Amino acid sequence: MNANTPHPNKRALLVIDVQNEYFTGNLRVSYPPVEQTLPNICRAMDAAHAAHIPIVLVQHVASSGAPIFAPGSEGVALHPDIAGRPHDLLVQKSMASALTGTTLAAWLKAHEIEVLTIVGYMTHNCNDATARQASHEGWRVELLHDASASLPYSNAVGSASAEEIHRVFSVVMHTGFAAVASTDEWLAALAKGEVLAPDNVYSSNQRALASC
């Protein structure tokens, strides 16, 4: 595994937590809308399968009696559009990152995977945590922003809309943790045998200062 010169044929698609909880349960994502993100997730899965790219389904399972993702609940189940598609591995997790407390890292290394493409939910939580850990551990990461989504928050610190959260986390991730792109951009890169590249902290900051 070499994050500096990744091989485009050594990709894996991580389909993170595309579960009923986010569609009809107690934790419904809202931006971008699921009517946009779910078809894009399916497009990515179909393209990966056609290109013989390994597909990993990730499923979040909470403790018994939890209000979300409880074992055996309707919400914890994978969305049928995802469960019915071919995949190479199913990983269950209880933490935000798909690489924490699971066998995923060992499986990826055994299959000599160098590039991780992330789709699913949520942009600011499990996708972000997985992307950061993967980046720190040496993988090149791609995140498809229109195949990922967020929901709104309000707590003692303040409030933020789903759109704000999704946009800000996408911008921050693209500064080095992941190459953030649309599904169409990723499909084009896939067809060309290319790996998407992230930006960096310095250049992102300098552009912001120049636009002030």
C-alpha cells in the first residue's frame, strides 16, 4: 500500500451505513436528499461491480434497546436497494469509523487495496471518521459528495442545517483527508483509470484569502 502512488486498479468501494434508519427511521438524512444520493450510491456500486472493484458493505449496529440501529430492528437493516446488489464483504461496526474494532483493515491489506472510495451516510460522522482514519493509516481516499448526506443538529453549542454540515465537512475533507468529488466525476476517473486527488490545507486557505 503506497498512498503517494496509488494504483487505480487497487480500489475498493466502501458503502457505509445505507440502512433504513436514515430513510424511514429515527435518523433521517435530508441533504442532499435521499432521492439523489441513493441512486448515486447504486450507480457507484453497479460501476464498481462491472469494473471488478471489491465492494464492502458497512452496517452500523448499536446496543440492544438503543433508539437507533438497535439489533433486530427495521432501522438497522440495510436498504433493500443496497442489500440486493452484489458485494464482496459485509462489515458490522459499533463505532463511527468502519476501521475501528472491525476486520476491515486486515481485509483491505490482504487484498492489497490502495484506494478507498466512500459512499453512504453520514457525511459528517461515519464517512468523515472512516476517511480520516484511512488517510492517517496510509490509504488514498475518495468521497462522493452526492452519494453521501447529512442531517441537521441543535445542541448547547448552537444549530446547523443539514446543508451547512454537509458542505463544510465536504470542504474540510477535501483539504487532504479525501478527494471529494461527484459521482459523475468519479465514474469519469474510473473510465480513464485515474485516481482522484485531494487539495491541501495551504492552497485551500490561500484561495479563501484571495477571494475576500
